[in-house]
Amino acid sequence: MPELVHPLRRSVFRGLRGLCPGCGAGRIFRAYLKVNEQCPTCALDLAHYPADDGPAYVTILLIGHLIVAPMLFFPIVWRAPAMYTAPIALCSLTGLTLLALPVIKGGWIGLMYALGVKDRDAALHTADAAD
């Protein structure tokens, strides 16, 4: 298990709130999912913490397991016509996913900050390093 460089819980929770994992005052995002190059408050270099595909996978995993799977147990989903249930389900799942993605991405950046993983370390985490 990697060593913690910074406090894990504090860093992740600050990231989940969209705040800088270092100081907790500056904003991580300058737009919907665009990460600030630096924290406007403490000048922490936020752009070097990798948040490429991980947050999307975690979002899909959470929405799928917490929303879709239990929804399939309700009989109304199976008895109602698909022309009513499909648009309602797809629109609500799209909305939930779009709401959850920036929160999870912020938490992911907080996790990477706590673990001290930066984009320059990517070569250490690939299968190519084994060759």
C-alpha cells in the first residue's frame, strides 16, 4: 500500500466538496470538470494530479450499483410500458451521473494528493514498466 503524504480523510473530503485538498479554501475546478492549474489561494499545483478515467469509472460503478440494480427489483419498472419508464429512467440516471461526476472527480484529486501521486509518476503504474 502506498504511503500517505498528506492526511487521507481531510484531503478526500475537501476534494469531494470541490475545495483544494491542500488548504481547503481555493476551488479545484474553474469550470464543470476543468481543473485549475493552481489553487487560487495557496498556489498548489492541481493540474499534476491525474484524474483521467478513474472518476468516470467510479461514477458509473456507484450509479450502476446504487441506483440501477435496486431499481430493477421494483415491479413497476417491469409492468409499466417501456415508452414511459425508459425516458424517465435514462433522464434521471443522466442527471444523477452529471451531478455526481464533479464530486467524485474532486474526491479523486484529493486521494491522489494524499497519496502523493502525480502525472509524472504514471510510468511507474503501467504494465510497460514490467517489460
